[in-house]
Amino acid sequence: MARQFPSSLMDKLGMEWVEVGPERVVARIPVGGNTQPYGMLHGGATAALCETVASIGTALTAGLDRLSLGTTLTVNHLRSVQEGHITAAGVPVHMGRTSAVWDMRVTDDSGRLVAVSRLTLAIRDASRPAQGSSPR
């Protein structure tokens, strides 16, 4: 999947896809290379993992010809991680014509809960310019 998005944030994070489908998406990233100055996993890396999981799941359900755009992301960080990988498993809470909501649970290599997250997404037609935008 990441090969479809060359030079993307997914590549920079070292993201690996574990399971990809419209009802469940699972991906993981290494902690190494995604840490903050104290040597712990950076919260932004966890957030990027969660948003990507939900965005891909929404795109598969809404159609790859439509845009899945995150609008509101919340992440509650529950424990720090210094090594190994974290894995985010996302499931849809709501899939509508123009919006979606996904829940993610993030665990470490021992299966301990590291974070919980929820993403609300807007689903838009790719051919129609965004409201308020001007052509370049």
C-alpha cells in the first residue's frame, strides 16, 4: 500500500500494513526513528499512524476515486514506549456518504494499550474543487 504513495509520511515513519480492509485496518511503525528528544515514542508519530489507518479504511469503503480528509483527530496517550513497534487497529464507527468516524486502539509489542484515538473524516468527490479554493 505504501508503494502507492512514494516519498510519503508513511515511508518516513517506516509504516507496515498488517491488515487492510473496509471493516478493519491494522498498521504498525517502529519506535526507533520516531522518538522525541527523551527517547520515547513521539506522540505525533502515533497520531500520524492513527490518521493514516482511518483514512485508508475510509478510502476503501467510500471508493478510491473519492477524497478521505481527516477533520478532527483525538489521541489519548496512555503509556510511553521506548523500543519495538506500536500497532494501530482501526474500525469504523460510522460510514456515511459525506463523513466517517473511526476508532483506533494502539498497542505495543506486548499487547499493552498505548493510546486510543478517534478520527472524523470528510468524504468528498475528487473532481470537484474544495469550497473556497481557487484554481492555480
